[in-house]
Amino acid sequence: MTGSDILPLAVALLIGMGAIGSCIGVAMSGMKFLESSARQPEMVDTLQSKFFLVAGVTDGAFIIATGIGLWFATANPFKG
């Protein structure tokens, strides 16, 4: 068994784990955003901009992992 044989599994794990982590991270930050905006409604504008910044960075990590996984799947760097 070589690196080329398990490449689809590695790509699936790379994309899948990134997706799961990103979804959990955005869900937890959204939960805290709603909780904090309910406690202090006067700070909703400030909290909302920070929430979208954090959600964008969290989703950006998943997009990068997807790009690297698809790059490995199409242009296999492990083929000798």
C-alpha cells in the first residue's frame, strides 16, 4: 500500500474534519453572540461585527483545507 492508494481517504478526512470543526466553531460563537446580545442589547452592533469577523476566519480555515485537499486529489504530489 502506497501513499497514492490512501490519498482519497486522506483528502476525505482533510475536508471532513475541517468541515466538522468549522461548523462547531461557528455554532458555538453564534450561540455566545446570541447570549451576549440578549444580556446587553446596547452592544449588538459591536458584537455583530466581531461575530462576523470570527465566523469569516473560521470558515476561511475550512476553505483553505478544502482547496489543499482538492489540490492533492487532482495533482497528486505523491506519485513517483
